[in-house]
Amino acid sequence: MSELRQADRETAGSRRGGLSPDVSVIIVNLNTCELLDACLASVERERVTISLEAIVIDNGSSDGSVAMVAEKYPATLLLKNARNQGFARPNNEGLRRAQGRHLLLLNSDTVVRPGAFRTMVEFLDAHPEAGACGPRLIYPDGRLQYSAKGFPTLWTHFCDMTGLDRLFPRTVLFGSGELRSFDYDHAGTADHLMAAAFLVRRETYEKVGPLDERFAIYYNDMDWCYRMVHAGWTIWYVPDAVVEHHLGKTVGAVNKRFTFFTMLYNNVMFFYQKHYGRGAIIVYRLLLAAGFAVRSVAWSIRAALQPSEANRHMRTFAFKSLLFGLAFWRPAKIEEV
């Protein structure tokens, strides 16, 4: 169970004379103390332009994250989990505690550029049809991150496995999954935006509900966006708001050891099963097996000709994906973190 410090309850109760802040910033952390410090420092700077509350949910860190937050950011609500509970469950805990008019999911490996929160809040306030929005995400060196995606379907999966989305990346017919044709220089709608920084209108949250905790780590944000869009809301990309994102710092290291490999594919399949039916995951697995049969050969040759850790990793990933696809009769299995 999460534990909220009494001092934080008192701080929360005294916000601006009891008025709801414009935005509640919800950050889930697991052993990213230095990144979290930089993230919270950037959040604190936003207080000069907008009213906000910050909520940190720690997933059992052992790197001093909890002590750092308590000492340096006493106005932050600090929720402490005894163990890692993934992404959806702790974010839902933060959402339940939040008091803001709008609710922002923010990764601990981000740094908010000045004015980003105010820009997104003002956008939602000016566009009542928008249920959620996200900023321009960039790498620390300024390169753009491709944060807009289309909803996954059997067609987008087919295009991925056959390579059609890479041959014709900017076409609507073949590139609707990765959305390489998306205009990142202007505001526009997308099916799904990366949840590294994702602002949701409270009314939208109350209508569609919280994140589905059966998606412990992956695809919970995709499922959330799917439910928002099918409830009649639009999701907007707002390029004038900018957030730096150290992509992969939160789960990248454990992914290299395939810690969440099976969970990733099971969550993908559960998304298909939930929204498209049981038969869809059979087709998904068969397409996966066909696509990764070719990839297994290709990456084996590459790893032999150009030995490297990266190539060996991709060869292993291809073989594991092939085996996962061959078990096409198995239903989606939801695993605890």
C-alpha cells in the first residue's frame, strides 16, 4: 500500500486557499534519483506561470529517491510503494489523489521547458473538444522524438511485418501506424501520443476512467487514448509546449535483459483481444511468426558478419519473437509486475 506523508497532506490542504490548481503533475519513479531531481526542479520552475501540484509515486526505489524528494521538494505529495507496481497502478494512485483541473502524466526522465505547462493548459481551455494533449518531445540534444502514433490494428501489424510501412512510410495506406507523415511543426490530432508528458482534461478522465491496470507497463496509455477517442474526444499534439525526454532511461536498461519481453507481447495481445476480439490475437501471432522468421535469418547473418552486442541482442529478440508468434493458439496472459 502507498504511504502519504502527513506533512504532504497538510501542504495539499493549504493550496491557494483550497482552490483547485490548474494542473496536477503525476510522476512515477523507480531508481532514477538524479533524473527525478532534474525533472522536479523543472516542474517547480513552472509554478511562476501556473498553479500546480506535484505528486511523486515511488515504486520501491533503493537509490535515495524518496529522501531526495522529501528533503528538496517538501511541497510535493510523496506516495511510497514497497515494491515496483509498474506504470498503470501507481499513476492511477496519483490520479485519485490529484486535485487539479487537468491531470498531467510526466515521466521522471523528463525536463520541462519553461512555459510548457501553461501552453498545454491554455490549449485545453481553448479547445473544449480536446480530451488530452501532449507537447513536442525532444532529446536532450534537441532532436525531435516521434511521439504521435496511430492505433495498432491487424492492418498496421501486417504492414510492419511485411515492411510496407518502411517502404512507404509517408503514405496513409501503409504508414498509418507509425505516422511518419505527421506534421510535427503544427498543432494537430493523433490517435495516440507518447505518455512521457500527457495532459488530460479532468472531465475526460472522469468519463473514460483511469488507466486499465491489466496493462501493467506497456500499452496502458495506448488503451487510454483508444477509450478517449471512442468516447468522442480528440487528442492534440501541441508543438509550442516543449519537454525534453531521456527516452528509454526508465525501462531501457532492464529491457536489454528481456525482463519485460513476455509482458510486452502479452499486453499487445491483450489490447487486440480487448478491442478487436479473441480471433485477432491468433492472426496477430501468425503475422508475428511470419515476420520474425525472416528477421531471425537476417539478424543471424548480420550478427555473424558484424559481431556486436547490439546485433546479438536483435538476433535474440527476433528468435524470441518468432517463438512467441508460433504459439498462436495461446490467449493473452496478463502478468503482474
